[in-house]
Amino acid sequence: MKKEDTPQRIARRNYEKRNKELRKKTNAQFSTFIPRSDYDEINEFLKKIILQKLN
């Protein structure tokens, strides 16, 4: 059953829609969100030791 739309839920959806791409550019996920610079550094390290993030 779908919950009814409230003003707060509608506002949250609109916020998510507007900021989704920005969040993807600035954060990445390894079981938790981390800054993109840390994500890139971790990926470089894993590539050096021949491991890759599981999708």
C-alpha cells in the first residue's frame, strides 16, 4: 500500500529530483556515502592491487 502524499513528502521528492546529479558528482558509495576525492583515491588503490568495487 502506498502512503498518501503529504506536503513534506512532495517537497522531499522535488529536492531529490533537483539535487540527484549534484550528489552523484560529489559523493560515491562504498556501503556508505563518501566524498568523491576519497572514492577516487580508494579506486586507484584497489586498481593497483588488482581489486575492483563490486557493482
